[in-house]
Amino acid sequence: MSELRTDRLVLRGWRPSDLDPWAAMNADPVVREYFPEVLTQAQSEASVARFQADLDRRGWGWWAVEIAATGEFIGFAGLDPVEDGMPFTGVEAGWRLARPAWGNGFATEAARAVVTHAFEELGLSEVLAVTAAGNRRSRAVMDRLGMTYDPADDFDDPEIPEGPLRRSVVYRFRSRDHRPGAL
């Protein structure tokens, strides 16, 4: 299984010690503002089991993110194939951090490592990022990465109930636009 490192972060496999802070993060309504609901402890634990199984099987997926200097778990970032039933296919990059980690550039730093890995190690031709249309924080990360947005790709997420969170946007980053070492 691969591990990604940046100047300040380690993206790694999941540990039992990650479960409680991960569950607390997923129970935070502010962190989950652009999702239909907060998650229970059991739902969070099940997600970690899935994430680790994917990392073990593929060598990439949703990594736990920790601050390198302290070992503090702050969230997750990674890559995952787009779910069936979406109006597009490909591999999606994503990230989610606990509130105390917000505003430090960690999401952008982790996302850069993920996108670089996707192009330089996995040889992907494109990476997507998807979020609720109103999620300005995630969209700002996508912009900082140099991803492109086309309103023609906007869609209603079939996995989200009717309401303000259903309208979603897709950002794209193609390998031809990636310059090694530039991210």
C-alpha cells in the first residue's frame, strides 16, 4: 500500500486510533454541511473498513491524513472510482478535514499530493472532483489546484434526496494540463 507525503502531511492507511476522531468529524454538522446527514459511529467505522480494504486491494483510495510533525489525525483525502449511476465516469479526488484543521491549506496540500499521484504514479488521464454546488470551500480547493469547471457538467446527484444539496458540480483536471512537480 502506498503512502503519500507532503511537507506537512502524511496520507496513509487507517489505524484503529483514527476511528474516534473520524467518527467525531462525521458527527459534526458543520463538517457534514454539504451531505444529507451526519454519520453514526457505526457508519463511520464501516466507512473506514471499506477505505482500508480498497487501499489494501488497489494500493490507492481514501487515505487517512495526519500532520507529519505531530501524528495528529485530521481527516481524509484520496481517489475513488466514480459511483455507478452517475452521469459521468472516471476517478474522483476528494478530501474532508476536521474543523480545527480548516484554514491552514491542508486540504489543498493533500489534494495536490493525490492528483500528482493519480497522474505520475497511476497514469490516469483525468481526475474529477465533485461537490454540492454551494460548497464554496471545496470549490476553492478545486480552483487552487487548477481544475476546470464547465457549468454544462452540473447535475442532480441521484444519491442525494431532493433539496438544496442535490445540485452538484464537476471539476476536471486532465493529465495533459499537469506539469510534473508543478502541483
